[in-house]
Amino acid sequence: MGKILNRLIKTIAVVSLLMYAFFVMVDQESAFKKYDEELSDYNNMIAEQNIIHEQLLNTRNQISSEKYIEEVAREKLGLVMPDEVVFIDANL
């Protein structure tokens, strides 16, 4: 009777350890999927920020060009070059 009881206890212990290992693996798999999704989200945010960064660099380069400065001076400030003649329409 003692041998059967020892064998039964060993079998229950092995089955319990296998079940525990299975549940741990399932839990870790779901955690890995969650972390993979977070990593993908962060990579997407980095890509978006890189695009915005490139757009801002392009805007900075355009703003610092002489052509842009001259365009703003003419349109927004009403300035003209020293050798230009300005005609004002009296009918307006």
C-alpha cells in the first residue's frame, strides 16, 4: 500500500508541476503579445515624430530663405525694393 501511495503522490506532484508550467507559459505568452503591441505603437509614434521633424526642418529652411523673407515683406508689411515704383489704383 505504501508503494502505491508514493507513486500516486509522485504522479500528482508531476502533474501539478506540469499544469503550473503550462499556466505560466500561457500567462507569459499573453504578456509578450501585450508588450509587442506596445512596442509597435511606440515605433509608430517614433515614425510619426520623425515625419513631423522633417516637415519642421523643411519649414525652417524655407523661412530662412531670402525669397520667403522678401515675400513676407511685400505681402504682409507692404514693403518694396528701393528701385521699384509703386502704382496705387485711385479707383479702389
